[in-house]
Amino acid sequence: MQASAGKRRLLDDVRDALGSSLDLREVVAAAEPSLRRLVGADYLALGVTAPATPALEWILADMPTAFFSQYAELAPHDFVLRAVM
């Protein structure tokens, strides 16, 4: 299946943003507009963890912080985090 010219442009923009920096906050900020349009999302957040850290650090892009304000209390029940770890 071929992507339309508009989708191809968005994919190229996301690819370029993902390689634009080593700073994840800059990458999320750069990729956010095109990625949201590509997948039809209202918000974007990236959960980052390190091997020795049993919790996610959330990088939010134009997203209300209320979504993750109580994440620390929910982390023990986060099935995605358990699968990643």
C-alpha cells in the first residue's frame, strides 16, 4: 500500500525529527506536530526508563500535566512498564 503524498511528507518530517537531536525533549517537541497529525492523536507523551530505574519518566508535548500528575501512584499497576522492564 502506497502512502499519499501528504502522509509521505508527514512520515519524512517525523523521521527527520527523530534524528534531529540527542536530547529526547527536543526530539519530542520536533516530532510532535507531524506525529499527531499522522496518527490523529490529540496529545503525545513519551515514557522513558533506564534499566536500573523501575519507573517511567514522562516527556509531555503540549499535553495537560494532569494526565500524569498521579502516575507515581499508578506505576505499580502499569502493565506497559512491566512488559518493557
